[in-house]
Amino acid sequence: MINGTTGSGLARAAADKLSAAGFTKVGPVTTSPDQTAQSSTVYYETGAKAAGDEVAKTLGLSTSAVTAIDANIRTLGQNAVVVVVLGADQAQ
């Protein structure tokens, strides 16, 4: 769970929402070095698209926000299977 904005507590609130919905492996919760994300994106590892779709649904995001992970996001997400980068659309 990565906060891609300057808004405080955004990633923690989203992580808490996922935990409350029954997700058991939520974390790490961190802030992106680039805090200019306008829209939220759910990234998934190969074979984990269904999990990515479920995370997106739980957070109120469209499945169009779900995409395959890249090396940079994999590193930021500390090799998590699904990584969420929250944008300004979730800060509103």
C-alpha cells in the first residue's frame, strides 16, 4: 500500500479498509518518493489478477485501474503480490 500523494494517512486508511474486509496480508504501508499520482492503480504479479481485481473492488476502484506490475512498483511494494499506489482520486 503506497501513498502516491502528499495527503497524510491515505495508505493507512486504505490498508485498514482492506483488513476490515478480510484481507490478511496488508502491508507494507509506505509513501512513494513520487507523490504526484493523480489516479490510483492496483498492480498485480503474474497469476494474481483476480486478487488485484478484488482489491480494486474493495477500495472502490474500477477494474480499469488494475494492471500488471513493473519492476519499479515491485521494488517499492517490497515484492508484494498486489501493490496499490493511491492517487489524488482517493484523497478526495
